[in-house]
Amino acid sequence: MSKLDDLLSVYQEEASKIDLKLDNDLLAKVTKGLGPSIYNADASKVSCSDQSELDRVKTSYLIGKLGLADGPELDAAIKEVCEKFGSSNRNKHRALFYYMLAKKFGKESIYN
């Protein structure tokens, strides 16, 4: 198995812990889209307690990558994903986090 396959297995296991039904093809595309950052322990996770991190997710991913207009619904979606993972879960993998946001906003076509 490749390192990417290993990570996808980890993400699938984490998704099952939070009762998240996955489209494995989309997850693989989101993961590949993150590039080498997925192999860096710090960059591969999202810290929901760090407001600057959440602002980066909104600006770089939701507005920049997905092309969404800024508004309170973006902050609400990020908060919802944080809550889905749970505050005690330290494994808020960026690939899963972005996957959930892409699904929430119906932007799966970005990855086709």
C-alpha cells in the first residue's frame, strides 16, 4: 500500500467513528488536492480552537477553492463540522474536514 492508501484507510476509520458515510472516490480526490500537506502531522489536521486556523479554512478553502461567497453560513458550516468531530477528538483530519464542507455545500463537482 502507498502512503496515500494508508492515509485514506485512517480517514475511513475516523469517519466510521463519527458515523460519516463516505464517498471514497471524492475523499481520495479531496485528499490528493491537499498535496504534500497531508503528510505533515500539524498541517494535516484542523484545530477548531484556533480562530486563525478556522479563518484560513474559510478564506482559502470555502471562498478560494469552492468559490463560495463570504457570509455567516460559512462560519456556521465550519462550526457544524467541528461539532460533528467533537471537541475531545484530536483527529480532525483536514481531508475529512474539507470533504464534509464540500458535501455540505454541494461542491463535489470541483473535484471532477
